Amino acid sequence: MARVHIDIPDEEHGRFRRLAEQDGLTLGEWMTKAAKLHVKSRGIHDEQKYGKPFKSEEEIREFFRLCDELTAQEGPEREPDWEEHKKVILESMMSGSTGT
């Protein structure tokens, strides 16, 4: 069995460890399960099949079920508000100009 070493911030380590304990798993088991869930949610079954198209309505439903499961575990991502978007757009535009 291969071993993987990763560096994670202390606060995430504590949070991940607590979540693992809640699931009755070791941290390693929990992280392996999370990685497998992530792979499954992307439809990756081997190195050759990234982002395969859905073949049935059931596959679509399963995909969104997995997305909901991930969101429930990690919380929803926050969409930046319009002012943040405008700032990023402006900074991007300005980085390509000479400012004159």
C-alpha cells in the first residue's frame, strides 16, 4: 500500500480529524473516502476518462446527489458579490496596460 504525505494548515487538520471521528474513521480513512468521493463526483473511473458525458438521467441525478453531499460536508462556496467581480476585472484590465 502506498503512503502519501501532505501538509495541511493546523486548523484544517483539526477540522478534518473531528469530521473523521464523527464518521468513526481515522483521518487517513476519511481523507481516502473524501478523495474517492471527489473522483466519483467528477466521473473519473480511470486516467483516460476525465469528465465523461452523462449517458442517462440517472447519472445526472447521481452527479448532483454527490455534489449535494460534498456541499453538505464542506459548506457551499460563496459567490463573490458584484463589487468584488468588478474589482477583479478592473485589476486584470489594468495589469495588461501601461497606465497611460
